[in-house]
Amino acid sequence: MSLPWEPSRPRAASRAVAAAHSSSFHRRAAHHRLVRTPPYVPEEGEYYTGAWSEAHRAFHRTLLEGCGNPALLETFDRLWTAAALTDASGRTT
């Protein structure tokens, strides 16, 4: 007996493999950018540079994008923005 969804399995599997490969590439690229961006510029003090902070955010967001959950990604974006605003205001947590 044949199930109605069996014919689509090869297409779904190939889409999943393609998505995993693409996701893996993006994770490696984000990590590559992060480790090659200097976190500090000695002349500017002991604070993370804007370029490093953005590479750090992009790396973590790229890890979460693999789950495909829009609610999780929106939550991440809101929390990251709130933390950045808190850091910028000089308050400590």
C-alpha cells in the first residue's frame, strides 16, 4: 500500500539537504568574520568595536536561523537590541 505523501519525500529530503548545506556555509562564514574582526582598537579604549559587535550578533543570529522559527528570531532580535541599548546607556546588569 502506498501512502499519499511518499512521492514528495525525495523532494523534501533534497530541500532539507540543500537548506542544511546552505545553513552550514552561512554559519562558517559568520564564524570566519567574527574570528577575523578585532574586538578592540587600543586607541579607542577597552570597549568592543562596532564592527566586532555586529559580527558577534550576526554569528549568533546565524546559528539560530537554522531552526527556521520566526518567533525565536524575533525574540533574539529584541533581546539583542535591548542589551545593546543597555550597554550603550552605561548601565550595568
